[in-house]
Amino acid sequence: MRYILTGGSGTIGSRLAQRWAAGGHEVFVLSRDPASHRLPDGVTGVKWDGRTAEGWGQLANSAHAIVNLAGESIGGKGTIPLPGTWSDERKRLIKSSRWNAGQAVVAAVELAATKPDVVFQMSGIDYYPSTSHVMAEDDDRGENFLTEVVADIWEPSTAAVEALGVRRIIGRMAPLLNLISGPLPASVLQFKLFAGGRLGGGKQWFSWIHTDDAIRAIRFLVDSPDAVGPYNIASPNPVTNAEFTRILGRVMGRPTLLPVPEFALKLVLGEVSAMVLEGRPVSVGKLQGLGFEFEFPMLETALRDILGRPLDSIA
């Protein structure tokens, strides 16, 4: 079967491409500069302008799946967001990159004589407001910038494929836990420097998912004919920021002595502080109802796997 990935050189896309290629499938990764990425064996890079179906649209014909992951990074290029990450210019780029990529997918599907079986549209749990209420897929949206990105731009960008008879899945992804991207590298660095501590009051919820489970969930949804519409992709066991900090400290054998006050985070990061000071627990009952099983449902088990610290290790 043929799989096409936009944004396929990132943490999720590269692992998806590798696993599909290892299974003997035809895998194409769209990129502005394919030569600059080290793609997995068996994966073909295709040059793409990020806006149209020009040069790759023909691949959509008879494809099994198009997985749309493309979009300018929300948190900036480093592991720690910096002031200016959400300047007006960057906000426009974050939104336009997602809308343009989605519209390119729609154009490719329109051109295909034999339509793809499914389009997987990436999104995020920032769709929901910051709350302590467990949010399900049919709950109301939030109102901040991150919500605007996923609810007003990313999710609607490929909606038109549904009218073309193509099954569409929306994956509302929780923050990924790995040592390359997402929130974990910065937290690990803090603890290595003996500067680990909760952020703000620590009561804000943190929904998370081990990257391996995220990859497995996407593959599961793409290959499940009954999977349609939005799905929360997160661990079934969210934690508060204080709990996350305490568990990470225990796994790393480091104290949690230096909480960072909320006012300091807002002063330094401005609007970007919402990434660490706001949160929401989400339900994954819809995903589990299809039969998906998590390999890493508990935070401590996930962190020990990622950090290579088995339960019997000595800190």
C-alpha cells in the first residue's frame, strides 16, 4: 500500500515512515528540501512547495493514506520556547503553513481518479480549554491562540475531502514524551542541573503520550475502517504538573527543590507561558473503544523506558 506524509521528516513522521517502509509499503515523504533529511531506508523524498499539489499530487491516486503532519513549529526551534516565539509574524506563519498544507492535500485528493482510502489530519489537545474537567472529543473548544491554530485552521484545512468520499481522521495529540522534541528535553536538563521543580502552582493538568504509543495509535486509526472524526491521542492517565515533576525527579534520582513561580514564567515568556501554565486532562475512551491498547499507560513506566532507567536501577 502507498502512504504519503506531509511533515514527514519530524519526530512522528520519520518514525511512521520507517515502520510503514519496514512493512514493505510504498512510502513518500513530502519536503521542501528532501536532500537535507536523512530518510529511513525504503522511504522516498519528494520535493514540495508546502502550498500546492504540484509535483506530488499524482501520488494520491490509489494511495491508502495521506497523513498530514505539516506545520511550522509551535514552540520554536529549540527545546525551550523563547520570548518572541509567538510574534505577530510567527503567528501568521504558524497558521498559514497549516492551512496551505491542508489545502494542498485536498487538491491532491480532488485530482485523484481513485481516491485515497483515508486522510489523517494532525491536531492537538489544545483544541480544548484549560480546565480540570476531563475533555472528550465532543466537548467545547477553548479560545486562546493555540485553540485557534488547531480548531480554526489545522482541523478544517482538510475537511473538504469528506465530501469527496474519503474517510478522515483528526488526531488530537497530547504532548509527546521523547528526548528529541516536546516538553521532556527541557525538563530533563533542569533536573540534570539540580534545578528541577514544578511550574507555577503545579496544579495544571498535563496530558502526555509516549512517542511509541502515539505512532502505534496513528497506525491503528489509519488502518481501522471504523475510525472517523476526532480522536484524542494521549495516555489514559494524565497527571498534574506537580505529579509529573515528582515522578521525573524520582526516575532521575534528583530532588525537586526549585519551583518556578507563575509570575516569573509570564514575565519571561509572555503569551507563550500558556504552553506550561495551562493544561487539560483528556479522555481516550473513544480510541480505546476501537480496541487500541497502550504499551505505556503510566507516566513512570514511560519515563523509565525513555530514559533507560528500569525499575530496579539505582539512581
